[in-house]
Amino acid sequence: MICIVYTMGKVGSTAISRAIKAAGLRCYDIHTMKDAALAGREPLPWHEEVSKARQAATSGDGLVITVARDPVARNLSGFFENLALYAPEGLSKPHHAIDVFLEKYSHQIPTNWFQREMLGELGVDLFSQPFDHKTRLQVHEGSPRVVAFRDDTADDVKSLTLSHEFGKTITIGRERTSAEKPYGELYRLTVESAWAFLPASYLDEMYDNDYVRHFWTPAEIAALRSKWSAA
């Protein structure tokens, strides 16, 4: 069986794909199958990987694995990963980082990803079947078969689930986090103080949508919002 790790960026997909490859299985790790994302660009090796991944997924020969993450946390991580793009002059203070983040980042990436990619490209409506909030796991029956985790799903649950799916031992390990990267200190300070700078309207946008309501319970959503809120 071929594995397709098909996720938005900054959700921990690398740890999953590396563990699967370490078990000797073929695995594609991609963030988009949209033709528009590839159109007009010089062909690159990952373009071919996207084509092969799409073929495996649509032919029924592949298992698709995807991951959801708190949209605010994911967006902050994505912003800092591409900090040179959004702030080429550099940043030194958390409140300045939040100002640039709110002004320049594409905040709808996580909230729209499953509709745009999973449904739009593979015809899979994950939201039509329930997510198990206790195990933080969903197995979508159909073609292709899809296993969905949250980024905070326990590593042993991810490992056991994928070991069962592939019939081989899969051990999910830890990857380097944003806090451990060169921008880590400013990232850490910004995350710790973001509650003081993120407006309520932004939190409304991030947490009042089908994506969040599918993967998190009302109580969990309230806790996430509280984490980022001064109220």
C-alpha cells in the first residue's frame, strides 16, 4: 500500500512521513494537489511527487493521512517559518510580529484547506463523518481511505493506528518544533504574549467555522479561544 500524507503545512506531517518511510514503505508528503499551485512554474521534483500521489489516492491504491491543528497556532507557526517573506527587514518585538502577522498572513489556509484540497481534489468530505474527540482520530471509509489525526493526537495512538493500517510497525517520533528553530526565541515570546494583541474579531474568524467545529468539541474550542484571548 502506498501512503499519501496530505496535509496543510505546519501540522507535524514530517514526523509521520519519516516514520512511514523508516518502516520501508513508499510515502508521499504533500500540501496541495491544486493544479493552480503548480501552473506556470518550472517543473520540480515535488511536482512529479504530487502527480504520483494523486494517482495513488484516486486509484484506490493509497492510504491518505491528514492532520488538523488549532488554526491560530498553525498560522503563527507558518508565519514564522516564512518570516523572511513577510518581514525581510526582520522583527525584534512580539507586538510588531503580531502586527505584521495580522496584516500580511493568509489566515484562511487552515479553515479552508479541507474543503479546497481534500474535498476539492479527492472528493472526500471528512466533515460528513464524525471525528472521535476522545481518541482524536477519524477513519473515513471510502475510496480513498483517509485517516485523520489532530496534531495533539497522542503519538502512541498515531503509531498504533498506522501500524494496524499498514501491517507493519510504525513509530512516530518527535520532530524539531518552531521554538527550536533560528527564530525560536521571538516565536516563543510572541506565542506567549499573543493573547494581549489578537483582536476578538480575529478569534471569531478562526474558531467559528466548520473546520474547527468538526475537529474540536465546544468545550475544546472555548479553551483554545481562551488561550489566545485577553477577555
